[in-house]
Amino acid sequence: MKKIMIRLTAFMIIPISLLLTSCDAEYFYDNTPPSPPTNVVTITGDNWIEISWDHNRERDIAGYNVYYNYTYEGRYTLIGSTTNNYFIDYEAVNGVTYFYAVAAYDYDGNESELSYDYVKDTPRPEGFNRSVFDYLTSPNKAGYDFSAYKVLPFDSWDTDFFFENYYGTYYINVWEEADIQDMGATYDIYDITEAPIYGWVPLYEGENVKYVEAIPGHTYVIWTADDHYAKIRIKSIQGSMMVFDWAYQTVRGERELKRGSREIIPTGERRELRKNY
């Protein structure tokens, strides 16, 4: 089954004055639809998704219709139109996966087929200007839990990462069941659109945390112990405080992370940190 759009058919009405003109006057009606838009991509937001695509090359393009569905195949529903090559779906709901397609239309009302790109996205919560502190000096305010959007003690079983200032060198730590990777310098939190499959930092012998150096302006992807992914971008570090932006995918295993959930068994007690410097 292929994509099917829901559309209304407009009937062409030819003014009678055109029928009464001389033989030298001709009216040309274009009934050739444009080609489908290409290179459709999305940017994930917090209860919104931005869809963008390449402009069509036809000179008579009047605009674009944007459609969505909950599966790739089947009937797509129109959600909006634009003369630009992007559209923001502000009706998207966090945790729900949407498939998008775009059709071009010309000034004569001809509409193209839906775009062929396989485009899906799942909006997720995000936050800005959150702060955590060095676990050595402020242990109860050093960790962060993405699922609850709150600061926790560094050694809580719900902590996804915690901050450390080790004699002027800063680190982001995750517990051994999780993974972390430095994605490098970025302009903002939106520069990293997907979690990687490979390249996670290793767990060294005798330790129970994984860690990377914390660098302002860098974005880090974290694969949590319960099989969700998140990203943080460090905005600043001032002494024992780190300020960061974050985004968290509420759908388990969404994006590139296809492995099964790693099981952990909380003991009800605080965790013991083992780290060799």
C-alpha cells in the first residue's frame, strides 16, 4: 500500500467571456501536476515538530500542503499549507510518533503526489538553563533525572548523570548501566538530531561510572539505563556549578537505539562510587 492523501477536488469554471472572444485569443489551462517535493526532514521539539524540504524547481509553484499519518503507508491527513519550504506542527504531542509527507501545488490547482521520503518523528520534552553542582561539595544537588525533570543526589538510583569538579577539571559522569558520548561543539541543543549507535565511552576496570570531560559549548548524548536517550548542552561552568540545556526522548528505544532495555535492580540504598583517577 502506498501513501494516500485526503484532498478536495476543485472544479474549474471557465468564464463565458472567454468563450466569446475571437479565434486569435486562446486560453491555456495547465493540468500537469508538479513533481513531489524531495529531501523532507524534521527537527524534533517539545510538543512541536518542524518539517522542511527542498523548494520545487517548477516556476508555477504556488505552495505546499503538509500531511501526517501515524504509519508510513495508508491515508494521510492535511494539517496545513505554506508558501515556504518549512512548516511547524504545533499540534504534535510528546511521546507520539508522526509520519509526514508534503505535496506541491501550482497556480492552476494541480497537486503533486505525496513526497516519497520516509519521514517520522516523535516530539519530546526539553528544558533550558538548569543547574547541577559538584558532587564532592554538593552531593544532594549534583545529579539529574530526565524522566522527572529534577535535580537529585548524585548517588540516587534515579540519577541519569552527575557533575564533578576534580581539581579544576570538570566531568559528566553516568553510572555503569548507562552510556555517554561527547558529540563535540554545537551552536545549540538542536544541532544533534539523533543519538549515535557507536562511539560510547568505555567502562574502565575497577570503576562503576563512565565519564567524559565537561566542556562548555559541547553537546553530550546519554543512553539511560532504562533504554531512553537524552542530550545535554553545557552553557557554562562556574566553579562548582554547571548550567545546561537538555532534551529527553520519552519513547523507549526511539531513534537509533534499538537494543533492549538494560535491567538494573535498585537496592533501596544509595550507590557507592568507584572511580580511578
